[in-house]
Amino acid sequence: MTARAVPPWAILIVVAAAVTVAPGRFLAWSAEPDVVARVNGEPVTRGEWQRMVADPLTRRLYQRESGVEPPDGVELGRWALQRLISQRLTVQEASRRGITVTEQDVQRAVGAWQARFKGKGKFQKWLQSRALDEKSLRETIRTDLLVSRVRAALVQQVRVPDRQVQAYYEAHKDALRHPEEVRLRIVAVKDRDVADAIVAAVHKGEDFERLAQERSMQSRAPQVSGRWVSLQELPIPLRHAVGPLKPGEISGPLQGSAESIVVRLEERRPARPKSLAEARPEIEERLLPARQREIILAWLVGQEQESKIEVFP
């Protein structure tokens, strides 16, 4: 779940200090020492919170979002508690929406984690480094999958507003360009001598298309033959060979791993600015993640306002 660095209500007393709490939130003394918070009656346990604080991944996420390095212990504790409360709110939403995670889903995810390690011993050592056992790992995975699916449902219909697309286009118009493109015709042959003969024949006036049909072999090279392709997408040797060519000209033979190729430049299309319509997919792809985060954050704020969240010192 994407979390804010230091929300005003997420207070966890990890050292003796004055206690403050935002209006509308509840600060209470708990008769359950193992519970650090309740979210609509559901507990957040001290063990969960301690595992999250001890997890190196939590520290990296906190550093990335807060810019504080090394992380301050008190603020890290508050931030970890806020993430756990956000998780509870999201999992509760999963229940309301009928979103579930099956045992097969969890097992596949556990298997994927185990596959990253050579041997069970290394996997167990990794679990210990994150203060986990196999049971708590499964619980963590289940929660993460539920959170991910709720987030996907929340942003399924989210689109970037036209005004934002237009503003981005105007601000970045110079960078939103079609790259230089070329259309090639490629002849691939097994022997370098045959490739040299093709080049010599074309220079004497023989028809390149006829030679291509008669002598070209099946290979990976013709995948770019006949279609428009960005010059920068070509393999470096081919890019260098095509670079100085004019339409209708051919390159000398290029040696591949299993063939020699002769290339003719059919057409060249220079780099050019994109219209707003052409640039829209690229702009939306760049702006959509931030827009989705805004929607999720706004949803969380609304859930917090409507929920009973108790934090215990």
C-alpha cells in the first residue's frame, strides 16, 4: 500500500514522550499489551508491528518515501504503524467487495519466494532475517495479495484528465518526438562469398529484389526487413551500416553469428514532433501511476475519517 510519510494520527509511543492525537482519532489505554492499535475493532498486534519495523525492506521504503537516512527510530515506528493500519482498512474493503485470495494463490507466491534461494537452509535464513516464520510469511503474502487486488479495483477505471495531458504535452513538447525511422530490405546468406557476390551484382545493375528472392535464407535478421523500425532499435552493427546510407543504397556484407547479410535502405523518416493525439498514450503512461496514487490516497483518507481507529501507547 502506498503510504504517507508521517500521517498526523499514526502515533506509536516507542519512547517516553508527550502524546498527541489528531481530532477524530482515539488514544486509549489497552488492557491487551500485545495490541498496539485497533481498526474498526480489528487488532494490530505488537508482533506484526515489530516485524515490520525490523524488516530491512521497511527501512528502504521509509527512506525512499521520507528521504531520511538513516531512519529515525520513532518516526519509522509511526510510519510502520500507519502502513499496518492502511493494510487493515484495505483488507476490510476486500471483504466488502468480495475480493479473496485462495490457498493456491498463496502457495504459488510462497513457491516463487522459495525458488529464489538455493536450498531450504538459505530460505529459512532469509525468513529469520525478516523476523518471519513460514506461517507469518503466508499471512503476509495473503495480506499483500489482498491489498494489491483492492488497489487494482480502486484504480481500474482511473484515467488521466485531459487538462493534465494537455499541460504535460505543452511543457514537454520538445521531448515528445518520433525517433528517426528506417525501412530496410535484408538479404541473409550462409556464406560471405555469396554476400560479396550479391553486393557486386547490385553494383553492376542487377535487380536487388530478384537477388533477395533467389538467395535469401530464413534467419532472424529479416525480422526488421520491410517494416518501419526506429534506428535506435537496430543492433549496433546494423545501425552503423544503415546510418550513412541514402534510400536505394546497399551496405557491404555484415557478418552475423550464423549468416552474412546485405542491407538496402528502402526509406528513411527523420525524427519529428508528435501531435497531441500521437503523444497521448505515452503521456498517460507517464502520468497514470501518480494519478492512481492520488486516488488510493484520497480513498484511504476517506476510510480513515469514517473508521474507528484506536492507537494504544
